[in-house]
Amino acid sequence: MVDAPTPSESPAQLVDPAPPQRRVVFVVGSGRSGTSTMAGALQTLGMTVPAPEVAADDTNPKGFAESQWVVDLHDELLERTNVSMADARPSAWFDTGRLNNFEPLRTRLHTWLEEQLVAGGPELVVKDPRLAWFLGLWRSAAMRSEAEAGYVTMLRPVTEVVGSKQRVYDARTSEVHRTAAWVNMMLHVERSTRGSARAFVRYHDMLDDWTVPVFGLGQRFDLDAVKSASANDIRQVHQFVDPSLRRVSLTWDDVEVPRRLRDIAQETWEALDKLPDEGGDTPQVQATLDELRAAYAEMYDEAQALTRSTADASRREGARTQPAPPSAVDKVPHSVRAMVPPSVRRGLRRAAGRERG
């Protein structure tokens, strides 16, 4: 016989509470655009960045808020697809996109993400400048883990991104390449997050008053850690977000790029800059970005055709400077070669192009 509830127990109290909703926020965008600031702020408010984390260094002394496992995975996948982190080729998106349907890889990401949601809590932050190349894989992993995915794209003027990278990283990479890579990255990030829960945040808005965009994300993505942040958490984020981080303020007068690339980059920035505004993510703006993506691809194809001779010469030079592979004759042990008649050995050398003078 089942005991009836005691007067102090209501039927609602006898029902197990529903588990908290799982949520993963993917912070994307070009490097040096404030992605670390955003991910670090969410982490400080209580969301989990899976450990171990990438160690802080001189380029980012306050830390990256990046999981080492995620960075290592992305490096592996970029090498597998022959794509660089800041690849300016429109075709690179097709190269990385081919991995989206590779089931062993999908299972690998899902397994890791599921483990982090169990060990680290129901609200995670995944951030890495390489992340945009593999959003399809991460979207699948979130769905399999029954986690709501939200995408935050950080926006910073292209001239400032290029200037910051020139100051912090290897200056031997040209401003032209960095500008082209920014255009390629940002146009495809915008396209690949359409139809998903997403938000766009200006880096300058984060530095001016981080509470407005971050608490806006908390409402939009229903992030419990953000909505229930304590006064101490908020004080810590105030200490973390440093307005003096705005150290690079450049214009096109300071960045030397071809006029056509400059025009596409500037128009791309102007269109992206509308997206954070209330009601700014419109079909009209998206159509403009589609046109710019097509214009960039056309420009890149033309540039590639113009520089074909340079690329071919570089490949020939690389092949010429490589040591010649050992011939079939050289691979045969001396004891075996001695058993081959001299006339036959000379014929083999002639066939291998290694005839002695």
C-alpha cells in the first residue's frame, strides 16, 4: 500500500525538478576583435570554459578564455584540410565544410561536448578564432547533446583589426592579406549563423559599457549565469574589461591595400555594423552581405588568375630546391648490387637519370 502524501507535501514537491536547460554559447569572429573579452566576461559571470585553458601570454595578458582541447582539435582539422587560420581563399570554406558529414569526427565532438556539459555544468562557452571554420560540426554536437546553441559575433572595424594584428603578430604578413582574410572570415561567419540564435556585439560597445551587450545576451539566449549574476560577479567583470584595451585606432589612411579590396572591406564593415542595432538584422542587410561575398569571390578569382605565373614559379622553385629522391638503384643494398652485372647496373642508372660521367 502506497503512503499518501503528508499534509506538508504537495504533489508538486513530489515531482523531481526538471534538469536545467543546456546551453552553449559559441563566440566567433576575427581574432583581435574582442572575442576573448566577451568569452572572459561570460566566464566571470559563471559560465564554464572547459579546462584546461590556453595560457595567457603577452598578446593577451588577461587570458584567452579558450579550451586547449578545442584549439588543438581545430589546428588538427585545419592541417588536414590544408587551410590556415586566417585563410583569404573563398574556396577554403568548402575544404573545411567537407568535414561536416564525417561521422567519426561528429561523434568525437559530441562525446567531448557531452562530457563537458556533465562535468562543467549546463552552460558552456566555446571560443577560438578558428571556430568559424567548423561551425557545422559544433552545431551538430550541440544538437546531439540536446543543448541550445547561441552564436555571438564580435565586430571591430577592419582597419583596427589589421592594425592590431600588425602590432601584436608577425608584421611580415601584409596588410593586404590581413584585410582579405578579415573580409573572407566575417562574410562567411555571418552567412553560416543565419537561421540560428545569434547576436552581434561591437567591441567598442563592450569597452564603453559591457553590461549593456552582455546582459542583453543573457536575455536573448536565456543564460541563467548572466541573469542571476551576483554583485561580486559584476564587480569582477568590471575589473576584467579594460577600456584602455582600445590601443589601436587606425583609418584607411594608415592601411595600404588596393582600392577595390578597401572598398569591399569598408562596405562589409558598414553592413555588419548595422546588425547589432535593434531590428538591424534584416533581409536587406543580409542581401547586401551576400552581394559583397560574391564580389569578394570574383575579385579573388581575378587576382588568382593574374598571379598564376608567380604561383607556378614558386612551385617550380620549391621542387627544384628539394633534394632528389634516392633512385631505385641507390635503395638496393651493396651486397645485392654487386650481384648485378655492370652493364645492367649502367642501364638502370641511365633509366633513373643518374648515369655517371
